[in-house]
Amino acid sequence: MDVAYRSAQRSYCSRLKVGAVVVTDSGAMFAGYNGTIPKHFPNVCELDSGETAPYTVHAEENCLYKMLKEGVSPNGATLYISHGCCVNCSRMIACSGIKEVVYAEDYRSSQGLDILRQCEITVRKYQKESCNDEKKQTNGHGSEMGA
């Protein structure tokens, strides 16, 4: 999830910076963020009217396009994303073969995640554990630590 959040910081979008990373079964990672079609449009995601520019590419799309360029299949992969998916990205994810989506923050609509669940894709919300919780779990030797 850290890679998804770091990728989001590369976005020039002013309304919402979103980052994502697809991790394949072999451990290959393809990171992306919301931006615009490279080389052909300015890197500005919102129009003067405040609407999303039609040439804006979502973080999930960005990851999948990179995989497509490299000839790597997302089949069976896990997608980590800083925010829940929109409906359009959910359709693309469902058709791509991604088996699991882990998101950190809710999006303004849960429709996209509902679509993924209906397509039998595992969807879970990322829960960051506090340092104290992690330290209490084990002491590095598999046994519980005392308080």
C-alpha cells in the first residue's frame, strides 16, 4: 500500500491524488497514478470548469496499460489502491483477471466495489496496524510479547 500512496504523490490532479500498484503472482509490481495521456495533453486533470478532463487516465488504468505494454498478464494479480474504484475502472479490473483489490480509503461511491464483489473478486479495505499492535503480536521468535 505504501507504493500506491507514494505513486499518488506523483499526480498533478488537484481534486484527488490516487495511486495504485498491481502485484503479480511472481511479485512483479506495476505502479500508476491518475494523470493524463502522456506526450499529447497537458498534465492537468481538471478543466477550468472543475470537471475531470476527458484525457485523464485513472491510476488503475495506468497500471494495466503499463502491464499491457510489457506483455504481462494481470490474471491472478492483486491491485492495491489508495482509494476505492470508480465504476469504469471496476469494469476494466473485472475483465482483466485481477483476483483481489485492496483499497485504503473510500471513494465517493461504493458502486465500483459492489461491481467487483458481484464479479467474485475479493475486495478488502486496508487496515493499517499501529506500531504498538505490531510489537505486541510477536517478538520475532513467533511467541507473543508481554506488555
